[in-house]
Amino acid sequence: MRKILVIDDEKEMLDSLVKILSFRKEFDVTAVNDPKEAISVLENRKFDLVLTDLEMGEISGIDICKAAFKKFPGTMGIIISGYGTIQASVNAIRIGAFDFIEKPFSAIKLFETIDRAFQRTAEMDAPTINEFSKKELKGIIFKSKKIQDILDLIGKISSGDMNVLITGESGTGKELFARAIHNFSKRKGNPFVPVNCGALPETLFESELFGYEKGAFTGAIKTKPGLIEFAENGTFFFDEIGEMSLALQVKLLRLLEEQKIRRIGAQKEKEINVRIIAATNQNLEDAVQQNRFREDLYYRLNSIKIEIPPLRERREDIIPLFYHYMNELCAREGSNNKRITPEAEEAMVNYDWPGNVREIQNLINKAYYLCTNDVIQISDLPLNVSKATGKLNQSTLLKQFKDAKDVILEKFEIEYLNYHLKQHGGNISKTAEACGIDRRTIHRLVSKYNIFYKD
């Protein structure tokens, strides 16, 4: 459990921060209203993270972070303030704080910053995936750095029990990555139980998930344990979690908060020891805003977030995936391994693969039976794939145009921001007023472009 010390001399703000952090079960939060008391607490207790206001009278957030870093090196520090200036943020980073957050900020922004801080801690001493047995990856075929980075992250988080949320388009292989987390964890020898939240009707889902007692309803002639109980001491994987009804979300939240379940018709709750991994192709933040997904459940699930990129963003993985699945098919059919012509390979690499890995697998089944020998020609590929050869497709051209436009806009933003910062002595508020945008945007741009102005 991560120990967090929160300090703010404004009681209302302190209570608000504690309420937000309480969404995450793995956070053990200590709140202090008096900065002098905070210094005293830090003399005797070690915290993983210090979250402190900047301006609090005689003792500032900078002073508190210095005390924490001196007593317990390795402590992470995040400073928050309503007085956002470049100098304040620079001072915070200079003394060793992980980040500086300007008020007002959203809960999502706060959690993202805290998660990045804890990820930095893990990166300091955790092994990479290369130090593990490759056989545990079970079907994750790649050459791209993007997937290697994800696997390195998996190597760092697998030993713990934090909940993990895996996002990505349909067909990107989210369940494979969930299994990799399980296979590298201390729960490896215990069950990995997956369930698709969109595959069962709501009327059956609860009884399948949590089980029921004999006589709980008509037809319940004997007690039946739920799927979650079969995952005892292992990992339970909720695929397409965004499809779960609000009523069931409430009961899942109870499991995440207390590690307890109640069978339908049962009088008592039952303790359960499982790690939860969830996956979705939806934007859960939008679902929260639209009241389709509980905010507290979202924060519980999102302890660690892993986003699987689509194939069009990691084209170097396309041909290795093709040969892997084609060789598997040839082995099952007892035939010689097939190869692909350079023209067909070019078309496959240029194609965008909206169905991702699942679409590659479907193409392989067709190409295997359509080709007349051991060489797959471009004519053996579906028309939508074969016509991508010899030219950049529309998506690639649009991306190149967007990249060029972004470079031009970035250069303009830097020059424009530098001009106004110089005119106003680095003052964020005055610069924001002159530019006609809010202070949070100015601060974001300053951080994005690593701009520091001094006279």
C-alpha cells in the first residue's frame, strides 16, 4: 500500500484532496493541516509520496519536501499551488520534487501525476521484461519499441497487486497482455479467469459472476459458486468492462474496496483474494461524464493504465505477426511453411488494419487456402489490402500532413509564448491575460516546451 502525506493549511482544500485520494484503495493517506506538524511527522515516518501546498506561511511546500528528501531519500514530492509562476515550478523541480500542479486541477490530472511519480519510483529499481522468460509472453509477437516499453512496464508492475486497466482498439490483443501480467506475477500458479462483460445478459451476469445459494430463486436447486471464486489467489480479467451495467458496477466496487463478495441469496459476505485486471475499447472518462460508468469504480480500476497501440502505429510488427500465425496454421495443417512476396509484404505494411491483430489472423486463414503454392502473391490478398501497395495510403498521408502542421504550430507557440513571458517578467497570470487564454493552458505549454524565462 502506498503511503501518502497530504499537507494544506486550508482545511477545505485538505478535505477535498483526501476525498479524491480515497477513491484509490491502495493509497494510505495521512492528512496534516499544520506545516509545522508535517515536519514533525516526517521526522518519524517514511512516506512514498508527499503532496503539499506551496504557500503556507513560514513553512512552505518547498521546505516540507526538502525535509522529506533529506530524511528519506527516494520519497516522491508533488507541490500544488494557486500561484502559478515559472519560477515556482522551477524551484520545485530544482529541489527534487517530481512535479508542480497549478490550481485548479481535476482529479484525473492529480491521479495521472501521482501514477507517473510511482512509475518513476518503479523504474529506478525494477527489472525489465528482458530478464524474464520469453515463453511467458504467450503469443505477444513484436519488434516495435512501443510494445517493448509496455512489456517493460508489465515487468515492473506484475509483482504487486494493483488493479490494472488495459485500453486499446478491438483486436489489439488486450487479453494477451492481461495474461502476461498474470504470468509474471506471484499469482502465476493460480487461475486466470476471463469474462467478457458484453457476452452475458445482465439477468445472468450477476449469478454467473458472484454465484448463488440453493433456493435463492426459482431453479436454484443447489448452491453454485461464482466465476470470481474460481479465481481465488489468482487473477480475474474483466474484458470490455465498459459494457457492464451500473447495477453490477456497484457490486464490483464492493469487491475492489473490501475483497468481499455476496452470493445471491446468501446472508453473509465471503472474503476473496483476487487481482483485478480490466480491459476496454471505450473511453471510460467519457463514459463517466455521460453517467454510463461510475467515477469511483473508474478510479479503482485505473491504478495502472496500459494503452495498447493499434497496428497502424507499430507497422514493424505486422510482418512478424503474419509469419507467426501463418507458421502456426501450417503446422496445424501439416503443410510446408509459406512465405510472402515483397509486393504482398509492402501492401500489408502500408495497409492500416482497422481490425488490428484479429484482422491479420482472418487474412491468414483466407490467404492460406487461396494461394496455389508455398508463396503468397499479392493477388492472394483481399482487395482492400492489395491496393495499398506502391503508395502511401490516405491515413499515412494525413498523418504526415498533421505532423508537419504540428511542427509549424509548435514553433509558433514557443516563439509567441517566449515573447509574452519576456514582456511580463515570467508572470503566468499576466501572460495568460495578454494571450487571452487561461493560466492552466499557459502552465501546460511552459511544461510541454520546457520553457524557463528569467531577466
